[in-house]
Amino acid sequence: MTVVTPAPGTPAPPTADSPDVPTGAAAARARVCDLLRRAGVSLDSVVAADTLLVTSELVTNAIRHGGGITGFHTEITDDTLLLSVADANPRFPSSRTGSPDNPGGYGWPLVQRLTERVDVRSHLGGKTISAELRLS
């Protein structure tokens, strides 16, 4: 994982690929499914399942821990899907072990394992997590 922290006062990078940032994981997955379909990737493939799982994790964590989704961008270049999710919390994700009183903690390690590369960049107003996933 690469962590980049720009100097204070650096403006937030543009991250939303349209004015309608998805409001939840299902909407984000639908957009990624459409992109995968147009690229000829079978939605029944392991690659698609991994890509949709990473999408769900990043979007759900932005909503649950990041104060909401402030930007969403996805594109395919060559055989790689690029996915960026921005949220309003500048705190970087961390691994933790869940407990009966505080379940969870598996999403971030899962994202790191399933992606080719993942970067976290802080900016005014929060952070952006960008992931690259191989489609072949």
C-alpha cells in the first residue's frame, strides 16, 4: 500500500466521475457491473466477484467510517480496473481484529489482498482510496 499525504492546503483532487455519486454499495456495484459488461468481462468470473467485493468494501467503509461518499470514479485501462472512492474522513484505514462486542475488521485486509495496488491519499476534506484490479 502506498500512502501519500500532501502538504496542508493542497486542494482535494476531483474524484467524482459524474454528479451522481452512488449513495450505497449496491449502486456502486451496479455501475461497476455495467463497466465490466461493456469491457467483455463475465459477471460470473472470479475476477468480477473480486472486483465487486472490493467495490462493496470501499464504498461501505466510506459510508460507515468516512462520513459518506464524496467521490467515486471507475474506469478500465488495458486489462486493469481503476476504482477510486473518496470520503469526508481524513483518517486512513487500518487493520483491526473484530470481537463479539465490536465485530468486523476484515474489509481492509481483504481489499489489500484482492487488489494489485491500493493507494490512500489525504486531501482537504478527507481522503481518497484508489485501487487497481487486474481483469485477466
